[in-house]
Amino acid sequence: GSLVLFQGGNNQSNLTAVCIAHKNMMMLVVIMSLAVFACKGLVEALPFPAPNFNNCNNSQGCCPAPYNGTISEKLYVFDRKLPMRTRPAAHLLDDAYIAKYQRAYRLLKALPDSDPRSWKNQAKLHCAYCDAAFNFDVLTSSGRSSTMRFEVHYGWMFLPWHRFFLYFHERILAKLLGDDDTFALPFWNWDNQSPEPPLANVIPLAFGNPMYDNKFQSSLYDERRSRCTKWPNLIDLQDALECANQTLELQTSLRQWNNRLMYTQLVTAAPISRLFFGESYKLGSAPGRGGGTLGVTPHGAVHVWTGDPNATIPSSDMGILQYAGLDPIFYAHHGNIDRLWEVWKSLPGGNRKDLSQADYLNTQFLFYDENAALVKVQISQALNINNFRYNYEDVPNSWIHEGSDAASAPCFPASTSEINEMIFNTPPLSTKNFTTFANSSITFRVRGPLEKQLHHEEVLVIRSLKLQQTSPLILNAFLYFPTANPTTPITCIEFFGKPGGFFNEFSPTLPDSKMEWRLALGYKLQSLGMDQFSHVVVTLVQLGLPQIIQLKNAQIVYFDE
């Protein structure tokens, strides 16, 4: 038989798993947890246990404050007696709330760095989980060892981890305010493109002024923000690197583009859970295999648009993982991401529900609570927002209607014979050698499945990617539009998604060969009236600084959830 040992987690509960192969059946015995699973293949993946804060290794200084106390083996119990708190929209805050909010961050920033709840330690905690500071060693029976990185971005951990992070951040602020259990973090409603004041899709007033009440330095201001964030500039979710002079005409277009992007990333590109949350990430598997539609864009676009490209460390604070938590608007930004998770589950059509795999639900994290105790939580606790005793102020999600395909028109209309000719003249990607894509666009064809599968989602999957990963990679994807280029607007009905990612320049390189891009096809092909063709023709367009991309092995597959 074969013997594989996994070791990792905190000192109080190191996880050791033994996988024993015996003919056609393998049993996985998890020592200390007394759980028994069926093994499929050589090694059955496991949920990540909570990491060990005292065993952190990171060259960027991201390790959180060490802990000398005893960590309970029991999961954290959320206080269901807390009053239900409504997180308000940041652009609608009144003076009294802003005054409380300012005071909360002044108190947080006054804590000494020896306090694990301090301002810098909050940013370090985000950095540690997002920059692979925690590792798990894998030992095999042959004596070989491998290190598994723990990285909550670019996979299914992204949304629940940040929900926990914001909750404990919010509770710490409430504690500092004198146990004010009514305190709730605001959210930055940047997806709201209404032209009616007060505007939601700009830096909120509470964050944008370096002085508060013309007397004090604002605790919500960060000097390391892009000039794009200066009023009256609107946010650009489509091309976060662009900061042109925003005329009234351009702002009208920006609102249309932002609505279109939101509709695409949350509706047509994310009809099922796997596409919305991102790829699985289990103990024993490689990290960074692919983020969900919300986690890649608009989430990453807001980070990059906000960070200062001319700072000493370009794109800090918000545009660099190590420093993003040092800008107070980070927490308002992620409040909106968290809200959109709930919005996505309420949208009609598709299979929009939380993931249910045991490896996902049983993954654990550690956080410092409002009393500076290190507590253990599990993803299964994050799925019911009522556990946290908060909800969100009701705001319009106008992009559901204003960004829809019904509000778009074809930019490259073609007859059936022209589409067939396009398919014939477009080469496929090589399955043996990498195709290099270093300029503005690349076009290739992909053969569709021989038989359609009802009740399953048709998905374009591009595997075996090699990326530079040194700066944001902004791509637009189009169907049957071979002349698409960087100036082609995403309001064209042929636009069907944004692969790519907002990579961290200072992180260890993500494993290229395991990364995938996945783009939903079914709804878009029906909307275009082109689901009868044998092949699809895909054009990928780079925006911003061109990067060398190598790709091969594009396929169309079916996902069932």
C-alpha cells in the first residue's frame, strides 16, 4: 500500500492523516479527529485546519502578533444576543455616524503594536493569510516533503475568510467605543451608478478629506491613494489602470461600462457556485487555481483603482496585498463585497447557492476577537449572515437591469455563413506547445461538446497558463468578435467575462501549471443566438500594460454546480 502523511495546523491540534491503499478501496483515517472518509485515488484531500500563528514565515513582515495563550479546541460561539446591526452605505452617512466612525479608528490607531488588535496588526493579519505566510508540510512514505501554501485569494476561501475578518474588525472597533454593540461598519456602494447625489461610485466624503471637521487629521484618510480617486472622478471597474480626464461624456460611458461589468460578473458569468466562488482549495492541493467572478473583478479592480501607482511602493496601499489593510476604505470596500455575496444568492436563474463540500465547510481560520483572545472559526459558520447579527442598508442594484444583454447591441453582427467562415479561418490553441500572447489581443477557436447536457453549465476552461504575475492583468473576453481590441467597449453584447487577476508583485509566484481561467458560455451563446455552431471563437483583449501570457489546452466542459 501507500502511506501519505499530512502535518500542519496549530500546536494544540496538529493534524496527521494516514491514507492506506488496499486494492479497490482506500480508507482515510484522520488521527485525533476520529473521522473516517473514503479515499479516492492515492490521496484524499482534506479541509485546512487552523494555522499556527507562532509558526509564521514571511519576508514582508506580515506575520500577526504571536499568541501565548491556549486556543480552545471548540469553535467560536457567536453572540446571538447582540442587537441586529444594519451596515450603512458610506455615501449616506450622517454627521453623528461619521463622528463615531472617526473616533473608532482614532482609538484603533492609538493601540500599541504589542496589542494583537492594533491597526498594524489588523493589516498584518490580512497580509499573512493572503501572502502565504502560513504553510503546511506534506510528508510522503518515500521521505519526500513538500510545503503547501495557505492563501485565501484566488479560490473558494476568499469570501468566507473576509466575512470573518470584517466581523472581528467591527467587534474590535465596537469594544474600543465602550462596548457599543450598535456599531456597524459602513460599506462602499461603488457598484451603484446612479447620477443622483450623493454619489455612491466615488470615494465617499468620509474617506476623501484629509481633515475632519476642519480641525483634526482624519482617521479615515490615506494619503497613498491614486489621483483617480480625487473628486469628482467616478470609479472605473472595467479598466482600473486608466485615469483619463473625466468629461461628462466619459462619465456617462463609465456608468454604462460599470453596470455592464457588474451584470456580467454576477449574472451571466456566475450562474453556478463554482464560477462565483472560485476553484476548490484543500490541504494537499495547489493554491491560486482560479478566483471567482466577484473576487477577480470587480473586487480586484477597486483595489487597483484606489492604490497609488506613484507611491514609493507602486499601487500601495490598496493595490498591494501587504498594505491594503492600512487604508480604512479597505474595510468599507470589503463590506460591499460581502453584501454582493448576499445579492448574488438572491438573483433569479442559475444555481446560486453556497458551496456544500465538506472540505470547504470544515476549513478553519484563527482570528483575534475584541478581547484579544485567539479564536477558531470554521467556514460553515460563515454561510448564515444572521450568525453575525448584521444586515445591510437597502440600496438599489440597478445594474441588474441597466447592465443586461437586453440593454446591449451586437458590435460585430455576422450571418451564419460568415460565422462558419470565421470558425474555419481561426486556428485553435495548440494542446502540445504554449501559444504566446504578448500584444493587445489573441483569437482562437474551441470545439464545442458533441452533445448538449441539459441542466449543466457550459464553460470555457483554459488550462496550463503561464503568467508574469508582476502587475494587474486586465483582460476582456469576447465571443465571435475577432476584431475586438482595447478600445472595444464591454457594452457590446459579445463581451462575456473578465479572466485574469490582480496579482501581488511581492508574493511568491503562484503555480502556473495549476491555474485556470473559466468563463460561462451557455447564457451568452443563447443571447447571441449562436449555440448551434460546432465551435466558439474567442478573443482575449489585454488592457493596460501588455504582459507575456502563455496558454494552451482550451476546452469546453460542463459544470453541474
